[in-house]
Amino acid sequence: MTTWLRFSANGTAGFGTLEGETILVHEGCLFSGASPTGARIPLAEVTLEAPCAPTKIVALWNNFHQLAAKLNVAEPAEPLYLLKAVTSVAAPGATVRRPAAYSGKTVYEGELGIVIGKPTTNVSEQEAAAHIFGYTVVNDITAADILNRDPTFPQWARAKGIDGYGPFGPWIVTDFDPATAHVRTILNGAERQNYPLADMIFPPARLVSLLSQDMTLNPGDLIACGTSIGVGVMKEPSNDIAIEIEGIGTLRNTFVQ
């Protein structure tokens, strides 16, 4: 298993792999031909950036059996998804701010993220695994009161596309098995979500295959696999929000009203 990250230090940006508390700096392309430079930087001396720069973010709705049962809605026959603005990306550790133009509720959604590693068009489920570069942690933040404000048009893209409402990281891990892990969301020190990734209706390889039948997925594209039970509102003026997936890591951010 390899852990890839992007960072900034002393005014310059870079990427590399993590060994313990040390970054092995690389050059070239993260997804093809990356090679170590020989430089090593302590993790504590850098600022982490979002671990890749997606050309699109695909976000799933109703992708867990437990959530469908709780909401009393039918499980979908095919993936239900939206595209989240790439300008919603926020780095690990960043402070996310509710925009001045919006005064409603904002909710957290702890999720697994799939990062694509090569151009992916119309691949089979058997082929899809080779197109997955790795996995990360996502908080698919949502301006809940916008979503159904207009009864004629559910505003998924707007509610989820606000600047900063798409933090992910802290890094990308390869060779991760989602079937054995849970997603935990901790809000202001209290656990709010703890659900198994094995409960996904469309697990990663099937999901990548089905999405690739609609659109080409590019290296670095991010698929947020959807959330399960326990979604809630961030109510405090300042909220510490942590999403943890054992085997990947913990994504921490602050949300300010």
C-alpha cells in the first residue's frame, strides 16, 4: 500500500509518498511516471493540499442499503449522481465558511472517495479495478435548505457546489479494501456516523464501470461514494468535523457559520 499526498512548503508545491512521518518527494505526474527526487521532508513541516486536482467530482445519492431502508425509499437500479463543482474543493485542515448569501442549515456527509488513475471510458466491472488509482476521505458538505427550496427543481449541484463544500484527503491510499472498513464522522468530539462500506449498493468497481458508460473519467477525477445514516447539521458557530476511515486516515476541517 502506498500513500500519496500533495503539499506546499516555503511557497512551493509538491507531491510525494508518505513513510511514517516523512514525505518522500516525487516529480513527474502523480498518475503516470512519478519518480522520487531523493528529497525528504518531515510531514510536520508542510501544509497538506487536496491530494489531487479532479476535472470533475461525481457525488452519489442513495448508495447504501441502510440509508435507503431508513428513508423508506427504493434502492436504485442504477447509480443516482450529480456533478459537484471542482471549486468546492477544500484542503485537509482548511476552514470552510458558510457563504454570506446563505443563512440556512449546512450538513456534513462522511464518505469514501474513489480517485481515478487513468482515462476510463465504457469499462467492464472486471476492468474497472485497474482504473482506480486509490481511495481517499470526503466530506460532501451540503447547504440543505437550498436543495428543495424551489419545488419545481431540486438544486443538488448548487446545494453541494458552494466554494469549500468539498474537502477531501488527507491523502490517497492505494490497495485499500473498502469491504472491511467503516466511515466514522466526529462532530465537535461526538461520533455522529459509523457505518460499514460493505453496505454499498454499488461498490467501487461496479460504480466506476457504470459511470464510465455515461462519461469519460479522467486521471484525478473523484467519485464520492455517497453517505449512509447519521447525517446531521453543523449547528455551532465554529464546528470541528473529522471523517475517519480506518486504513486511509482522518480528514479534519473546521466549518464556520
